Amino acid sequence: MNKIVLVTGATSGIGRACAIKFASAKYDVIITGRRNERLAELKTQLENDYGIEVLSLCFDVQDKKTTNAALTNLPQRWQKIDVLINNAGLALGRDSFENADMNDWETMLNSNVHGLLYVSKAILPFMLAQKKGHIINMGSVAGKEVYENGNVYCASKFAVDAISRGMRIDLLKNNIKVTCINPGAVETEFSEVRFKGDKETAKAAYKGLTPLTAGDIADAVYYCASLPPHVCINDLVITCTQQAGTYYFNKNL
Ligand code: NDP
Ligand code: 8X3
């Protein structure tokens, strides 16, 4: 039987690339997200291209009830999850604290922090029953260093960092690995979402850079997941070569 990976936020960017990477390595894949059409397309693509099985679950990680309902009632065949990739998340706005929108803040905290907790709590019993598992959380350089106008997005990713550390300590006795991956600029739909459909501003975020691709991050995630049972990468910060931390860039402008 193939190993099983669950990827949240698989309809786009890093999550989609992770689903493809693990499918290409013969994992059966559980894909989640809110856009059902994209999930259906990806399911067909993965099944056709890699001959693996795919379970597609459409729900909003902010909603505790639907998240629980989707994940705690997984068909028996899908319960033996080897790897959980907590990737679903977003930034909304890049505004100074006094101008930022409270709804944006709530959506970021509900998705990036609460959503990650709901999903993890729902999946953990399956890993505890197997006495093994690997939880890979998508942090960010924004969870290592606060930057101007990053305020609550940074807070949400600092929370992912702290939760990852706490999980790792508490789950040590249960033989569950916890890895936090912290990318710098990755060209995905992230900036388009952050700037609410303003494509020009979104594109400007990567101007003068050869940014990371979603595939670069998926490769790193897969590397962490494919190490021997006794090896656990705790924390990984990955930037493109033209970036150091959240402030320093060597752009070709
Ligand atoms: P994308 O916008 O391309 O993808 C985000 C994914 O998250 C989508 O599949 C989206 O699916 C899903 N998602 C967002 N909110 C929810 C929700 N409430 N419920 C369910 N799914 C949700 O961005 P990225 O691939 O870049 O982002 C993935 C992760 O990587 C995020 O956690 C982000 O913070 C992090 N990250 C990104 C970086 C970057 O520069 N791109 C750098 C560092 C970290 P749908 O809309 O269908 O629900
Ligand atoms: C995304 C990277 O620097 O835009 O987490 O916050 S950054």
C-alpha cells in the first residue's frame, strides 16, 4: 500500500506543487482547499499522470465544524496518514497598523493559526494510533523577523513557528516528527491574494528577483519527509539567492 500525504491548500502554489511532488513519488494524496473545481482538476491530473489514488476534500480551514467533519470521518482506507502538510494560508493587505483592516487580520489569524490547529487536532489521533507520523507546517521568513506593514501576517507566522516548536516537544513521546518550513519570496498566487487582485502590485513584489518557485519548496518539503525514521529536520529557512531575511534583497532593477 502506498504511503499517504494530506496537503491543505492544494488548489494553488506551494500546496499544489507538494501534491504533485508526493504523487510523483507514489504517495496517495489527500488534497484540500475551498475551490472545488481546481481540486477536481488536480485529482484527475494526479490520478492520470501518476497512477495513484486521490481523495479530494473541499472545506474552509477557518470553519472548525466543517474541518472536523471532513477530517475526523475519513474513510478507514485514508486514515493511515504518514505526512500532514499544513500549508493552507494567506496574507491579506500590507498596511500600517493604524490603517490595516480588522477583517483582514481576523481572516489571517483564523486561516493561518486556527485552521492549522483544527486540521492538526483532527489528524493527530490517526498518527497516535500508528505511533508515527510527520507534521510539516508552512511558516515563513515573516515568522522569523517582523517587517514594516507585516504586523498581523508576521504574528500569524510567528505563531506557526511557536506552535511547531510546542508540537515537536509535546509529540516527542509519540514518535511524531514536526518540521517547520520557512520560505522567503515564492512566486505563487500569494501576492495576488495579498493585494486583493491587484496584479500589477503583486507582480512588483518579485521585480528584479528570480524568486523561489512553488516547486523549489515542494522539493524541500519532500526531502524532509523522505529522510530515515531517526532523522527530523526541525526548522528550515529557504530564500532565493537574492534575498536574506525579510529586509535585504539584491534586486536587479
Ligand atoms: P497561494 O495563494 O498560491 O495558495 C494558498 C493556498 O491556501 C490555496 O490552495 C488556498 O486554497 C489555500 N487556502 C487559503 N486560505 C484557505 C482557507 N481558509 N481554507 C482552505 N484553504 C485555504 O499561496 P502560496 O502557495 O504561496 O501559500 C501557501 C502557504 O505558504 C501559505 O501558508 C503562505 O503563508 C506560505 N508562504 C508563502 C510564501 C510566498 O512568498 N508565496 C512565503 C512564505 C510562506 P483555496 O483558495 O482554494 O481555499
Ligand atoms: C511570505 C513571505 O516576506 O511576503 O510569507 O512575508 S513575505
